[in-house]
Amino acid sequence: MQNRSALSELNGATVLVTGGAGLIGSRITARLKQLGARPIALCNMNAYPEHVYSDVFGVDTTHPDTVIGDVRETALVRKLVAESDYVIHVAACTREPADAIDVNIASTQAVLDAVAASHRVRRMVFVSSASVYGDGEPEETESRDLLAMRQLLESVHGRIPRQFHEFDSMRPVSVYGATKAWGEQQTAIVLGQVGISYSIVRYFSVYGEPQTIKPNSHSWVVAWFAARASLGLPLHLNGGGGQVRDLTHVEDIAEGTLRALVSPGAHNETINIGTGIATSIRAVAELVQAHYPETELLETPLPAGDPLGGYASVRHMENVLGWTPKVPLTDGVERYVRWLQSTPQAAPDWLLQATPL
């Protein structure tokens, strides 16, 4: 692949990873160490109980390159950016709307200001999300003929999942998605004005060990289904489970991010990081059920606002990064189940009283 050698540029480089102690950030920093880089992980570590970071994610909280702090702290961010050759801005809040606005907007601006003032940073990656595309409904700009054709096909075959292309308009339907859309545009504005290279990566549905469920993380469908099944709980299929997701293993997410960090063709590009495969929620439940045969699948009403979903167009990713994800979903679910069996505390007792998924 064209970019295997590009990753060698990270050998000896210092890379600041905001949110570097979380699920995705910790996988990125682990891969950076394998490549001979020095990752600096900046994280406030308030998304999980303290033991999850050390015991599950494997973060050495005593290491000097693990910096416990808020990404909105301008002076701290400027200091760490000044030490760095590359920056990956992963940190984000997906919780209450007010928190998402406060954290995501302020932290992104703090990082961008620091990078723009730097004379050392070679490239910054801004981590965005497929949520910028919206809920999977067809584009309003579809022609009358195309819309009629779609309706005809769906009347015969059922709903056709939408494929998301990087050139599609951004139509977020959540505050989190809106903050990511803002972050993409702000990255292009701030860094474009000063001529610093950047890349924007749009993650699709991230899953895989050591993902540990927490309240209000229902989008983590593999982890939730496996955790519930391990406790003997039924798996609830909202609306029958016809919604689709492009499930991408966290190891592939980390690898794609690092390739976007150093690939020459990724300069100032926006890139989907996904598999290009649409998988229904029901199919995920059945994959999990295969490991827990006694698990019951129950159809439940479709909640208002539950996204229909879609999947990534991966042609641009393949062309720019010279790479495709390596972990098939069947293998990824099997790996997660094995990990969960060896890490039973990842299926917390409070799940027995939690709102069903």
C-alpha cells in the first residue's frame, strides 16, 4: 500500500492527542507507540470511572506524557502544541446539548488557535463524525425522477440505506452533529488562513474492545447488546431493528486516523473512515445472539428521532489513504465477546436496572 512508508514519518515524532485517554484516543496513542512516536495524551478523564482508564483502556495515569487537564485550558493547550509535531483533536462531548456546545466549540477553538500560532506542527487531524450527514433520509435535492425511482424500489425491497459521500451537504439533526459540522468549517477557516495542513476524518459507528458502556451511550450497539446478553437480558430491536450502521472497529479507526495524519494526499481533505458496509441493527443482534444462544430478541416501538442511518462511501478514503479497514464485523463481534468474557466488569450491574436498548 502506498502509505505504509508514510507512517514511518511518525517514528520519533511527538503527537498531541486530545482525549488521548478515552476509547479511541487510547487506541491511537497505543498505535503511535508501536510506530516509534511519542504521544502526549491530554484528557480530563471524567467520562468514565477512574479505574476504567487504567484497568480497561491501559492508560498509565502516572506517566508524564499523560496530562490530566481540560482541552479548553488555553495556556495548557498552547504549551503542549508547542512541543508537538502533529496534533489529533479527538476530545469531544456527546452528552447534554449545553455541554456539547460548551466543550466541543471551546476546545476546538483552543486547539485551532494554538496550532495556528505554532511554527512546528506539520498537520492537524480534526476528528468529526458521520452525524454531520444527518439521519439517513434522502437528500432534499434529489430530482423528482430519482425520488420516484427510490420510492418504487423501496416499495419492493424495503428501505434502501443511504450512502454518505464526503461531497454531500452537511445536515446534522443533533447538537453534537452540529458542533462537529462547525468544527470542520472552523478548521478549514483557521488553518487555511495560515497555511497549516489539516485533515478532517468522519468516523462512522465505532465499536470494539475495550469499549465499556456507560449511561446514555446507546449508540454503541455491539457493546450494549453483548453486555446485555452476557447478563441474560433480552435485546430490544427498536422498530424491528431495520436501522443501519457502518460499524468500524476501533483499531481500524485508529489506523485510518494516523494515515490521514501523514498521507500526502490527505492534505486539507475530508475523509470518511468506515467500511462501506451497511449492517442492520437486527443483524448485529443476531451476531451477538450466536454467542449467547439463549438470548431473546424483542421487537419494540421505534422511538421518535431514532436515526435510520447509512453507510460510508469509501472510495475517497481508499484513493487518498491507500488503505481499507481490516477487521470484518463477524470477527470484531467475536473478539468483543471474548474480551467481555475475560473482562466481566465491563457489563456493569447497573445495566440490570437501565433503560432497555
